[in-house]
Amino acid sequence: MIRVVGIIAAIALAATAAGCGGGTATTTSTGSAAATTASTATAESAQGGAPRTSTCASITTPTTEGPYYVTGTAALTGGNLNAAGLPGERIRITGHVYSGADKHTPLPNAIVDIWQADADGTYWPASNGPADGYADAELRLRGHVATAADGTYSFTTILPGEYEGRPRHIHVRATSGDGTQDVVTQLIVSRPGDRTPASADAIARSLPACHTMRFTTVRGTPTAAFDFHLAGA
């Protein structure tokens, strides 16, 4: 297993360049809302029902893609990001991809690219570049799904682990089918009692509260919803 440990210090010192590092920043009003949501995110859960819907009502806020983005990863089979069966708590993320800030223009055939750390906070690989530069066994918890005709997408994965200076989070990139609209952002999946809550992370604080996932247990799986709103070309 390739571990993140050897480069954590460098990431922490260059957080704004690397984008996966932590850091200290002044808390904004947006960040305060995110921190409040984080403290109750997974405590609000019930059997059955539907996932809580993203309340973002504006163009999706971008953030840096970080140092571990691998291009050209494969489409997910059955929407399962954890096809390798790595240990961890199973979760589901679902939602829509829209063009513009409203919900009137769903984007079919948009690509939602996903990458994250495993339950121990390790990226597979802890590097970047094109996917064809790695053996299959080196690529884990990476891949993409395409939206349906109504703009919906869904994937299952495991709860990512924390690592030095960062709360639990999932990287996502949504791109329209014609490639003219694109955003890279992060979904925050902090748990109460984590070593690094969203409130202690500069990147999480820079994102609107709707980027902190609020899970509902649906058919036995903690499930949250996030809608992408892509800016026009």
C-alpha cells in the first residue's frame, strides 16, 4: 500500500498549491455554516426515506483538485467506486448535474469523476498523472459515472479516512457531455468526534454549507445528495 505519510509535511506547508493540505484561515460566515452542519451531519439519520437534498442554489463553488488527481480513470461498474473491496463503511452519494444555478436544465451524459482516500487516509496512488501510467492494482477508489437523461447520478463508496490536516472528504469533478462546462470541488463527510472537523480545515471552511454531506440511512446505507450547478461556457 502506498501511504500518504511521507509527504504530509510538504502538503501542509503548501496547502494552497497542493489543495489537499490543511491550513489555518479566518473563518467566514459561509465557513461557520459549514462547521455547524458538520457537527450534526451524520447524527441526523433515519431508516428509510430519501437522502437529504443539497440546498446549494448557486453555481457550484470550485476548489483546488489537490495533488492526487489521476486522469482517464475507468467508468464505474454499477456505480461502485470501491470495486476492489477495501475495508470501510459503505456510503452512497446521489444527485443531479444541472446547467446554471436553477434546476431547469439537467445535463444528460455529464461525467462525474470521483477520487478519495481509503479508510486509513491513503490515496491509491498517492500521486497523479494519466491512469495508463499505473498498474490496475495501484488504482483504487477512483473512477467516474455518467448522468442519465434527467441529469441524475449515483455512486457508492466507503467513508474516506482522515489524514494530517484534512477532514474526511471526497474529490469530485463534474463535466458536461460536450466538455464546455466543468467544476472541481470537494464533498465534506466529517463525523462527530473526528480529529480534524470541517471547522478546523481551510478548504472546508471556504465551501458553502451544502458541501458538507448530511446523511440519511436509506435501505441500510447512509446516503446523501449533492447537486452540481455548472456555469455556462
